[in-house]
Amino acid sequence: MKPWQLVIVVIALLATGYSVFSGITRESGITLPDSKVFADVQTGALYRIDSSETVVVPGRSPSSGERVLWPVIEREDGWFLSNRYLEGAQRNTLASEAEAIDLETGQISVTTGPESIRYRR
């Protein structure tokens, strides 16, 4: 091996070592939420469900057992159905008949919550 080739190998090993070390020791800067908020579009009740639990959208309401729980986000002017789910809610029979959601804007008329619950499918 020629001396210049040895220098390139050493530099590559040092760069790899630094990259691994800095990747292990620094924080990612990404924090995932530990819970999600869902709204019962029939009653306006908000429920906080642990992120480790799986919820098929629309989820079952803990009060009625009907599939009327939709993911929501909080904005300055209230709680809104996530844009990702708005079209699905507009086509959903139970959501389209619900009184606690404005299907044009996705805004929820909140009555209670968010209450932390353990979700049951």
C-alpha cells in the first residue's frame, strides 16, 4: 500500500468514527407525542388516548360504542378534525349526521375533555 493510500484510509476511518460518535451522543431533536386526541363527533367529547394504543379510524366511542371517534388537532380557534381525515368524515354516514362537527371546516363543537381513557376496540 502506498503512503497516500494509507492516509486516505486513516482519514476515512476517522470520519466514520466521528460520524458514529456524534450520532450516538446527540439528541435527535424529534419528540413524538405520548398521546393523541380524538373527538366523538356525535357528542363533542374529547378523549386522549395513549400513542402506544392502536385506534382504527373512525374509532369506537367509549360512551356509545359507535365508530364516531376521529383524530383532532388543537388550533388557536378550537379543535379541528385533521385534514387527512376530513374527506373520510364527509363520506361517513355517522359523521355526516353528527351535530358536533362542521363538515365544511372540520371544527368540533367541544362539550368536554380531553379526558384520558384506555381505548377498547
